[in-house]
Amino acid sequence: MGSRVRGFGGSRVRTPEPPNPRTPEHKIMAKHILGVDVGGSGIKGALVDIKTGKLIGNRVRVDTPAGTPDIIAEAFAGLVKKIGYEGPIGCGFPAIVQHGVAKSAANIDKGWIGHNIEQEFSDACGNPVKALNDADAAGLAELTFGEGKKVKGVVILITIGTGLGTAQFVDGTLVPNTEFGHLYLHGRIAEHYCSNRVREEENLSWADWAHRFSEYLRHLERLLTPDLFILGGGVSKEFSDFGHLLKVGVPVRPAKLLNNAGIVGAAVYAAKQHK
Ligand code: BGC
């Protein structure tokens, strides 16, 4: 952790300031934060303008290696180095994340359970890392900049990928670590019944998959009475193929930030934590 990180925090509390004696780099740090999305196959990151939610420069990706937390942390550090970034980092992670510690590992190495993600990644890359559930990160991005902006009531974002990630918001406030992808449907864990991986593995048509996914949405509707569902994850860009096939009594919209939501939300989260 270098002086630039302290500069980031300082820029929030030192007011009023004399004419800016800081380097342009300092100004960049206050506004631009590295967001990273750790997934089963890839670790993706980009600098994010946390005022607009826009990416600065390109997304950079490294493969997620198979293996224990230290091996993943090495890959994480490799990504940060590739981007050439120093400063606070936000990280979306595909598990329950409570106070920086992983509490589940449905689609990742079981060695993560009970492991401090923030510590592991901070130590590996030499920058302070704040971690949250990947779907919560995507939800934060959508509720701040995208489809759920200013939506009151209960909003549920579902990321559809290898698993089903969920984020619940009540009047714009995140209720962290909901795991509605692990509810049971027809005796199967929901993400083993209607995730995108299942659609691909079982070679389901859009109609067949939408039938299953509608059952899932109606189950959530019955349990949670949401005002809006937002669908994210890779498949959200195919919404025009299946959106009209969904049958549920609550409006359903595709996420606006598509594949970048996880990165943007992670950066927003880190910015909030370092305020
Ligand atoms: C995990 C969630 C995660 C989701 C998407 C699920 O299997 O339990 O924590 O958000 O996958 O990655």
C-alpha cells in the first residue's frame, strides 16, 4: 500500500484544500478505481470512473487457474500488474462474502471456505482489496448507473451464468449475500435446473429454457414480491431471444451494463469502503 492510497483517502477528508499540490496521478486515483470480477474461467478487470460508471481503457482478462486460493491470488496479482495499477481495488467474487471472508464455494475451489479473500488478494498484489459477492457487485452497478437507477421497492437482480447469482435491493439499499440461486425447484438446486450452463449442457431451446427460468422467477415472485427483476450475466445480451418467452407477473428487464456490471460494481464498492 503506497502513498497514493493514503492520498485517495486524504482527498476525501482534507477540505478545503490549497491549490492542488498533488500530481495528476492523485487526481486520477480519486476518481478512477480498479474493479475486478473473479469468475470460474476468467478474472477480468478495468479501471472504472466511479462517478459515471464508465470503463477507462480496455478490460483486461487473465484465465482463472484451477487450484487453491494462493494460486488464484497469483493470477489476480498478475492482472493488476498487467494493468499497471496501484491503489484501492474492488473485487467481485463468486461466493458468499462476509466481511471479506468467503463463506461458500459452489463453483470454486472449496479451499476458499473460511478464507479471507481481501487479505489473500491484498497481500498478493500489494494494494488494498475490498471484496463482495459477484452478483451483489453487478447489482450495485445496475442500481447506481443502469436499469435499477432510482427504482424504489424491492428489486432483484439475477446473474445467469455458470450459476445463478442474486442481489436484492430494498429502496436502493443492498441486502447482501442473498443466495436465491440455491433454492430448490423440482428437487434440484435452482442453478442446476436453469442456469446458462444447464441451458448449454442440456442443449435446451430458448423456449425450453425460458419455461424453466419462468418457473424460477414465479417461485421468487411468490416468496419475495419484487417490483422488478433485472437479468444480468453473459446471457442478458441475448434477451431479445428469450425475454418475450418469460411468463411471470413482475416486470423483467435486461441489465444495461451487461458484462461490465461486475467490474463497475466492485469499483463502486471499493470507493464506498475507502470513503
Ligand atoms: C454462488 C453465488 C454466486 C453465483 C454467481 C453461485 O453458485 O453461490 O455466491 O453469486 O454462483 O457466481
